[in-house]
Amino acid sequence: MEFKQGQVDAGGYSVRYWHAGQGRPVIMLDQTGWHDTPLHEALAEKYQVFSLELPGMGDSNVNTDSQSVGDLASVVAGTASALTSERYTLIGTSFGAHVALWQAVQSPDQVEALILVSPAAIKPQWGTAETTAQEFHDSMFAHSENAQKFSPLAPDVFAKESELLRRLKVGGHDAEAESRLADIHCPTLAIFGKNDRLVSPEAARVYREKIPNCNIAIVYDAGHCIVGDRPEAMVNSVVDYAEHWETFIVGHQSGVINP
């Protein structure tokens, strides 16, 4: 299915997005270069999917205005309001999940269900040390052969994004976000790769204990980039949850899935 590109003005930014499908709206906050994965294709078969480019990420202009992750979440909320008048399922990956978490806190009336994929807000392990685009790319995968199937960010894009993340203090534990997890009342699924080197294994427990209606999925043999290591497991978990929400239970006894 072809995703068509569009642009909308929100919060003082011109936000680029990719759109496909019909049905209930799904808003996705993806890592740069990952807006056309098997997950997007599968979701677009059932839903109206919008994948947004966060201000300061990808090919967007340098973002020197946002002062917090919450500021970016407000821009996303405004963008989503311009794209749909309905409540929607919000899916964020990595830093996008950090933004999605804050959006669910700040704009609860918009978010019908929340899916956090490799969320980096709580107990991240990547820190703020200098690294190259290639090194960071390689660290996202459980297996080097999977990393080689995809291209790392261009050095200039990586530098631009890294500067924004450093300024927003991303890469450190977001204690304020943790203190607000109890304010998220929509059905929530948090998905982690068992071999994620960028987020502590302890993070899953924090989400499960502090978000009132949160299920956890642990995907074996996957790193931070779950869709790159285990695309079928990723698609199955997310599409099922998007369809069933509270009635879909992921490993309530063990907290682990292994599709």
C-alpha cells in the first residue's frame, strides 16, 4: 500500500507526515527512516495511519524552540487534531514513545489507546556519550546481520537529532515522566526487545506497575529495533492490541510473549 506524503502546520512548525489506509485513526511517532515498515503496511490494511516526522528530526528544520519532550508532545497533539477529529491509537517507538507517553499525559482526551515500542523515557542505557551514526545504528539490533539490512542515518541528520536529544536531556531517566505514569488511564501496551541494549530490562516493570491499565510484551531475540529483528512478532503484537485493546492480554502470568 502506498503512503502519501503531506504537511500540516501545528504549534509553529510545518510537520510532515505519511498517510495510508481507512478506518479508525492511528498516529505513529517513528524513528527517522522507519515510516514504511511491515508494521505500517499491516496497520494500513485495517486503519487510517498517519506517521509523523517530529520537529527537528529527519529532513525537518533544526528545532531550537522546543524546551522539553512535553513541548514536542503538544506539537504532536496539535498535528493530530488537524488530521483527525476522532480519538486515536497512538504508537510511539524509541524517542517517539517518550513523546507519545507525554502526549498521553497531557492530552488524555485525544488518546484512545497507547502503544509504546522500545520506550526510552524510563531507565535508558544509551546515555549522552558521543557516538557515530553507524555505532548507534548497530546498537539497535540484536544481530549484526539484521543491522546490515538497513542504512544508518546520514551523519548530518544524526548530528542534528543528537543535538536536539541532548538539549532535551533525552538519554537520561525522565523522573518527571515516571511520576506521571499513574495519570495514563487509556489501555496501554509497552513492547520491549529481550536483547535491547539501549533500555534497561528493569524498565518494563516500572511501566507495568505504574500505568493502571498496562500490558507488557517482551519479544525474544530482538534488540531496540524490534521491527528490524523480529518483524512478524512486532506486527502480530501491535496489530492485535490495536484491534482488541483491553480484551487483548499479553502474558499476564509471565509478562512475556514469544510469537
